[in-house]
Amino acid sequence: MHEIRLITAQRAVTAAGTPEKLKEAPEFQQERFISITIRAKTGNAGFIYVCHWDDRATITTEGHVLSPGETMPLDVHDIYDGYIDLSKIAIDAGTSGDGISYYGFEVV
């Protein structure tokens, strides 16, 4: 039987225009999120951009755009052993220091 645990965190973009991984994945760490919600901080000066890490070169033109306070849910449905890998999600911002908070449900 698996346990579901709620995880919360925050992340600020260090340098606007340089995509960053939502979370660096330490070697052998087994985070298995089945659902996360990304929320652009309400105090942000501009937009937050979200995309798959492999698409980071086009994040500001083709990524999902979040206005301050806006949320983006990501869920895994009906996939056996499927999970969301936070190290595959890229974020960027129009202003350095703008950021996101997120919460997710992790299978442990």
C-alpha cells in the first residue's frame, strides 16, 4: 500500500531570461508526484513561463504563461506507475526574483 504525502515549496527565478528547472533532482531521489499545482506569486512584477525542460529554448514564446496569482494544475490520470518529474519542468520569468509556489501529492 502506498502513502500519499502533501509537499509544498517555493522557487524564485534567479536571472530573467534563463530557464531553470523547477527542482534539481538529486541522484537516486524517488519523488513520485501524481499531482502538482504551480502558482505564480501574487507579488510578481511580470509573467512566469512554464514548459518541459527539453523545450526551454522557446519557453517565452511557446511555454504556458502565468500572470501573477494564476495557477496551473498538472495531474497524472489512469497511468499505472506514472508520475510527474519536477526536474523536467522549466520555469522562467520576465523579471529576476519573480517566482512560484507549488504544492503536490507525492506517492511514498
